[in-house]
Amino acid sequence: MTHQEFKARFLPCHKKMYYIAFRYLGNEYDAEDMVQNTYLKLWEKRESLENIENNEAYAITTIKHLCLDTLRAPQIETDNDSVLVQKTEPTPQPDTAYEIKEDMKVLLNIINKLPEQQRKILLLRHFEDKSTDEIETETGLSNANIRVLLSRARKTIKELFIQRL
């Protein structure tokens, strides 16, 4: 299937796919990311989609399954014993230790609220110190897509963290 054929078959489904994703995930950014992930998944399977009779039904079923997988994915721990809290906390001065722990709790709660793809990429990049090339290999996403997801995640974190002040 060529690029043009793919676009002709699946782009008309965009509006319905977004609506389904938004209903499942309840967030416009999550829904946009899920539609993008669905197109990526469909593109990767493009050779086996030649005999599909109803493109829209197939795309809608695919996005529903991806949304359900996202909703079932485990969330990050946010308690004091979290590995992430222990790993990322520098050795603070005694008078600032409590403030740092509270800020980390808030940060982890914000990270938990990010769309799944953004959260995953952010954790791989900043908590596991992986390069974008390593993330690309692990996730199958393009380098440009990884940069966009990281940018969105950082922007959201910054906005939500500032709002709590």
C-alpha cells in the first residue's frame, strides 16, 4: 500500500478516531497522541490491510484496543518509598529535605497525569537517562516524534507545577 492509498483509506476516519479516544481517555492531548499512535500502528501493518473491507471499522477497533491498553497500564508510585523519589532526590540540607520531598510528590503526581506516551518517553529520557536513539529503538517512535512528546510533557509539567504555587 502506498502512502497516498493509506491516506485515502484512513485519514477520513480521523474525526471519529479522535472522538472515540477522547471518550475513553478524557483528555484532548491523550486523544491526539492516541490517534497518532493508531495511525503509526496501521502504517506498520499496511501490507496486511489490503483486504480489509471496512477501513473505518478496523481503525476504530484498533484505537479502542489501544485506549483500553493505555487505561490498563500501571501508574507510577507516588508514595515516599517510590524508587523514583529515592533515585532522583539529591542529598539535601536538613532544612530543605521536607520541601524537596513534597515537590517530588507533586512532580510525580503531575507525571502520572501525563498521557501514556508522554509519560513513558519522559521517564525513559529523564529517569533512566536514555538517549533519544535508545528511546527510538525501544519504542519504535521516530526521533522527531520523541522530541515532540518530550516537549509537550515538559510544557505540561511546567504549567501544572507553576499552577500549584
